[in-house]
Amino acid sequence: MPRTALLVSGALLAALLPLSAAAHAADDPAPVPVDRFEGEVPFAAQPADGIFTWGSDADDPPTLSLADRADAPEGAKVLSGTYDISGYGGFTHDFAADRPAHDWSAHQGIRFWWDGRNNGRKIAFEIKDGGANGEASELWTTSFTDDFTGWKRMEIPFTDFTYRTDYQPVGGIDHVLGLTQMWGYAVTLPAGTKGDFAVDDVELYGRADQSLRASVGIDAPVHPVAPGGTARVKVTLATTGDRPVDDPVTVTYTTEGGTATAGKDYTPVSGTLTFPAGTASGAARTIEVPTRRSKGAAVAKTVPLKLTVTGAKAPAETPQIVIDAHGLPYQNAALPVKKRVADLLSRMSLAEKAGQMTQAERGAVGTGGDIATYALGSLLSGGGSTPTPNTPGAWAQMIDGFQLRAQATRLQIPLIYGVDAVHGHNNLAGATIMPHNIGIGASRDPQLAYTTGSVTAAEVRATGIPWDFAPCLCVSRDERWGRSYESFGEDPALVQSMETMIQGLQGRADGRDLKRNDKVLATAKHFVGDGGTAYGSSTTGTYTIDQGVTTVTRQQLEDIHLAPYRTAVERGIGTVMPSYSSLDIVGDGKGAVKMHARGDMINGELKGRMGFDGFVISDWNAIDQLPGDYANHVRTSVNAGVDMMMVPYGYKDFSGTLVDEVEAGRISEARIDDAVSRILTRKFELGLFEHPYADTEGAAAIGSPAHRAVARRAAAESQVLLKNSGGLLPLKKSEKVYVAGSNADDLGNQTGGWTLTWQGASGTRTQGTTVLQGMREAGGDVTYSKDASAPTDGYDVGVVVVGETPYAEGVGDVGNGHSLRLSAADQAAVDKVCAAMRCAVLIVSGRPQLVGDRLDGIDALVASWLPGTEGEGVADVLYGKRPFTGQLPVTWPKSESQLPINVGDPSYDPQFPYGWGLTTLTDVPRGGTATLKAWAAAATAAERTGDGRTGRDLVTRARLLVQNRVGERMTEAVAKPFADADHLLLTGRYGKAVEKLTEAYRAA
């Protein structure tokens, strides 16, 4: 419809309106244009005023143009575009960042013309409020449905916008849609299908009513109270800009409905609160609801307090007074846990049991109303799912808010909240970030593994979280796997030795320490064989190896992949998570079966033969990868032994389907009772029934110097010195050092994946010290040129820090955008620096990198792994404050064609063998075959008498002697017995280990 026709239609409509409506319209302020799309706003990004596109990858941003349209609702042009979005994509108009924000507070809402395609797709529309600029503001969102054809004016009152809980670019500002500091708008287009769109004439319309800038809030949605106590609900008036209200605001209240009985359980109340005109923002009133004492025991009962508000926006939900459950045996902390579990289980309905077996993502439940509605037993934060702001206090407040919701359930069973704290409390900004597990494995220090686990547990529990999805007990057999760095190493004996981390996290094996405010429930993952998947076997998207198939004999399964879980069960591990991968046991006739469906492994091996008495938690949406329909997914996984299902956004479907399957007899009630008993047992052991809320006493220690000192020591011990020609390392502080490379001064690369977000990211996004900063703080005479473009003359030594950028899981698989070779920029930096001076190359990576073609030109080579936030630990060994003591936790290959290559392989000819690691600041023992023979005899004797300390010391001395003899003359004849010796050492066969080292010595 042409603009002239629209104006005529509008005039005619106004003439037909009743007088009152016409008068109201006349009082409205004139519309204010935001975008006419006639060319007045350019295609440009911040800090300029402009329209720009964005998307999840290079193909997702839409194409935009200002197109001439004869039917343009306003003017001659419209904004049109096409899109084909796989992830997310859309466009934004940001106002100029170097000019004041816009004030939209005089208007009712925002409107625009949309050219409908009648495709039924939802289009998200968001506005940007407060903050420094359009990319550092709060996002408020709503959506409309394209269920029409042709031009339609979409009018969206500002009252329809809600604060985005799933993503905010900067953290909270005030969580209030103020409208006085607006920075523009954004449109998110539909994903999953090709499409086109057109939009025109974005403008502000209408007159703001008081309910837009004034709201009535409540102090909490749930108010638990003991029987006989008085619940006090605080009602507060808030206004935008703290301006007093112009008109009175009234709040009428009454108690009605719920499960409590008026006159018996509580005294009913009703009345009206009035905030007169001129009342200032922040004024509060209190409504009191008296409850009555109860004889005997009873479950919790609810009393809704209905609020009716005029003159302001009402609270988003009705506050609930909850008369606490009381006098029930399961509430008696003096009773044995087993009796408490049995009593509670006997009182639960099938729906309540299903709720306990359900875990949802925090982003899916919003403010948490569904926790009580679906009796949810657990919530989690996925990687990068954090409160705003991302601070310890905000975490504790968020989790306390969710726990409060659980108090509105009949039996008041607390939630158990879980996070992936896989190398420190890695979702929390400012937390202490440890080296990833591959670095801990390189340390060969079980006490260090214990201590890092203890620090992680203390920081996690201090934010209100009692459950950690760690440690990963995978035995990584192919470094092309994107999860390689989550493994302690390729040798099950090494993984088992590092399981002291479980005690660091949980405390003593009998569970008695779980109630402590510095311990968490740990999770052994991913059961079983996730580290053994074959390259090319994955069927997940573009993954090449992650979530693939592990094909092994029964003996290989026992010796390599099941062994760490036997140790974990002996150590009292609280939960176990199955793998996404499939297991194919040669000769069992089952073929490749997803682990979430392998009852023979979960029920038979783990719970049966090993005696695991904790509960099994699924991986993220893992059951969706099982064959058949959704009911079959649920039935198969639960019957296989999975006790709690991680169904982040599908919790309603899961709990409902689970109930249906039980009622149909396809899942037994006994199986449900077993699962729920296991879950409740851990909740009781954690002390959640007595103390569901966060104990933040330890929050001050998060990221503290004491905790960072542990991470610094871990970083130092994780460094593996692979080559050191002429004793280049340690550096002298008197030496002039030229530092280069992509990872010398990048905290994000140094910490790797699973840091603040799932995939991690380059750059500085948390607190810590880079390797470069650590070298400077160590007192080194350091000059830095990232790309080695600065002149290289006049330096004594070069240090080139290269390696990988962050990734996680299958996204990081080799062949999925990643390789084991250094980037072109890193290769160039190594070549330039090492050609100009003596040089040390540090490789910051999650796995070995192929550097054999440059090894002759490198004087010193260090495997730095992913050392975490404390780059000072790396500097400590570079400058000799600590010795290099790390050993390879995985075999370092010569070429990718050798992969997979592991200790114990029949053919074994690597660049550096498993267990290799030179040392500094230590005198290398002297001697030859006679000395080694004597040490072998002494080590055998130590083994017989159980003198592990002496046995390990003798093997270490033999290893250092052999390494000194081998130098840079590595051969297959040396590498194989050398690697075997380290495996023998870890299994306590000290004499045999020295004999193997003697074999390597003779071959050198």
C-alpha cells in the first residue's frame, strides 16, 4: 500500500474513532523515527552510528541492501535482505558510541513495518538499554511470529520486553529497562532455512504510561516459614530514574488457593496498600501472613498471596508462603542416611521421583518457577552459562534463588547444582585456573593433583555449588582427539596415579567430608573408552574422532579403559558420567553401541562388578543420540542404569515421558526407586537438607594469592623439557632475551578451552599472568615482538612461545579445522628467531605438535601444555627458580601418520617417548651398566619390602642417567624400553623398570 493511501486510511480511521479515543490519540507525542531506511543511516559498526550484520560463522550474517520498493510503507526505500543461517544471525542498528544515548522514555513502545512471508517462524527483536554503548549495554528481548503475508505494522510496547537471561554482552548494569539511555535495536532472523525479509520505518510511538516506568516488586517469590511463624512479604515500589510516581499506586492483596487450609494452617489476610502520588522510588510496605502451629508431622503446604496492582507494573508472579514440612523422619539428621532415604522415598509420588532424575540448564528455567512445577532435582551451568555479573556473590545469589524455589515443593528436597570445573572453577571470572589435566599428568605428582583438586573444590563450593563434573578419567590414545588435554595421559597407570584429585575434590573415600564447605561431589567421566575412539569413526556433525567408536578386545577394555574407574570407585567417587562415544567389544556380538545404552557396562560392570554405589548422570542431551523415538531414548538409557538425565532444555519432555514409560510398565518402579535412592543418598551426604544455601565463608579465597600459588607450582611442574642443547635453559637474568610467538602474551590461549566459555577464547578475559608477564616479573631483560618483526640483533637468546588457540571437544578434533602443525605465523616466528640467535621454543597446546622438521634449528624445546592463569610458573622454570621436572604424559610423535602411537605398542619410534623429560638444577647421576645393574637389584629389593619411595628414587636416577647418555640420538631401540620403564614405574615394578632403562642405555 503506498504511503499516500496509508495517510488517507489513517485520517479516515481517526474520523471514525469515538471522541475519547481521538482525544487520547491527540495527547500522544508525535512518533519519533529511529530508521527510515532512506540512506540516512549508513551500513557501519561501532563507534559510528550504523547498521551491521552478525552471525555464528562466516555464512550466517544476512546480506542487506536499501532497496527501492513501490509499495514501501514509508518513503521510497526499505531495508531488505536474504539469509541462510545454520547457527544464529541477524542485524543491528547501534547509535553512535561517541554521542549521548537516546531517551525513549516518553513513548509507549517501538513499531515497524514487516513484509510477512507467512512462514510461522519467530523473529526475535531486542533493544539495548544503558551501559557505555550499543555493544556494552543490557539486552531486552521479545519476539513476533511471521504468520501473515505482505506489509504489517508490528507494534511492541516496551512492557513486552524482558531481560535476556541466556546471553548478555557485558554483565548486569541494573536489570531495569530504564529507556533513558537507549543504544539501538537488533533483529535475530530464523535459523535452519533460507529466507528473505524486508522492514521499513522503525519508530517510537504512543505515550508512556506510568506502569512502564513504575513497577511493584516483591523481595522473594517464595517465603518459607515454620508452622506458627509469620511470613513477611516485602512489597517495593521502583521507578525508572528514581523519579517519584505522578499517580497513586495501589496493591490489593489476598490469600487464596494453595495446599494449606485457611483457618487451620494459617490466618487469611486481605487488604490494600497505597503508594500515594509523589512516593519516591524504593518505598516499601510489608504484608504479614500468620501461620498456625501444627501437631504431628506434615509435608510442606503453600499459601499464594494474590496481588492486584493499579498504576504500576505488577510482579511477574504471585508470591508463595510455604509452611515448612516438619516432624518427618527424613528431616532428622540424627538418623542414618539409609533410613532417611527410605522414609523420603516412601512419601514420593512417581512425578516427584521423575523430577529427581531430571537435570535442567539454568538458562532454561529462567527465574526458576519450573523447579517447583516439575519438582526438578538438579540444575547445571553448561560451559559459559553464568549469572550476570559473573562474580562469586552473583553465583551464590543465583543458586540460593534456585534452592529457594525447591522449598516450595511438597517435600522440600533441595537441588543439587553441577558445573564443569575441569581445571579450577573455570566458568567464574577471576577464579584460579589450573593447568589442564594433561599438564597435571606431566607433573607425575599425585600430591599436586590432590592439592589442585582441593583448591578447585573450595572455590566451587564457596559459590554455592556442591557438584563438579570432574575429573576426566579418559585414557587418551590418539592426540587428534579434541579432548586430549582433558586426559592425564595415555597410560592407564598414570591416570590412576593422578586420581588423588578425587580426594582433593571430595575428601575421604567414605563420604564423611562432603558436608564440608570446601568439598564437592566429584564425577568420573566419561565411562567408558572415550579416549580410545578411532579417527574417522565419529558421526557427530563435522567431528572426526570425538563421540566416535572405541573398538577393543575385552582384555584391552579391562586393562586400559576400565582400570581408572575401578580406582575411582575404590576412592569413593560420587557420580559417574557415561560417554557420548560408542563401544564395540570384539567378539561380544553387540557391535558398536552408544555408552548411554550399554546396560552391560553401566549396570553390569560399574554398578555390579565394581560395586559403584553413587549415581550415574548422563552427558548433555546424550540420550538424543540413541536410536528410535524419544520414548525409546528414555527407556533404553534408564534401563541401562543412567540415574539422572542431563536434558538441559528438554526437561519437561523427559520427566513426562519417564512417567509414561513407568506407567506403561516399560520401566520398572524398582528401577526408578534405585535411581532416586542413589541421588537422595548423595544429597543427604552433602548436607543439603540441613544447609541448602551457599556457605560463602570461603569466597574471599577465590583467586587468592594462596590459591594462585598452587596453580603457579602446578604450571611449573607441568613443563616438560624435551631438548636442551648446550644447557641453554635455565636462562640467566643477565641475558638479553628476545621473546616472540602467538602464545607468549595471550592468557586465553594459555588457559585453553573450558575457560569462561565452553570453547574458551584468545585474549584476556579473566585475571592471570601470561608467560611474557611472568618473565618480566622474574626480572628478565626481555623485549617482545609477537610476530618477530622487530630487529633481532644484539640478543643473547630467543624464546618463542607458540602453539594452539582454544577449543573443546569435537570442535577441536584434528581434521575439523585443526591440525597438529604450527600455524604459518608461528613457523615464521620460530624460523626467524632461531636463525638469528640461540633459541628456546615453548609449545603452549593441548597435545603434541609436529616440530620435527625444525627440531635441528631449535636449541631448547619445552612442552608447556595449557598452564592456566599463572604464567609465572612457566617463568619460574625458565629462569631457574624451580627445576624442570615434568615428563611426557603422552608420546610425542614424529608425524601424523604414526598416530595413534602409545606406550606398549609393538612398533614404537616417536620423536620423544612417553616419560621423557630432561631436568635442570639437578646433578645427573654418573655411571654405566654396572651402576644400572646395582640399581636394578636395589629397586627389586625395595619393591619386595614395599619401600616405594626408594624404588621410585632409583628409577628416577636411572632415567636421568639414560636421558643424559641418549641426548639427541633417539632411536626406536631406545624409545620403546624407555617408555615401557615409565609404565612399570607407575605400576610399582621398580626393578623391571630399571632393567628396561638399562636396555635403553645399551641401545643408545
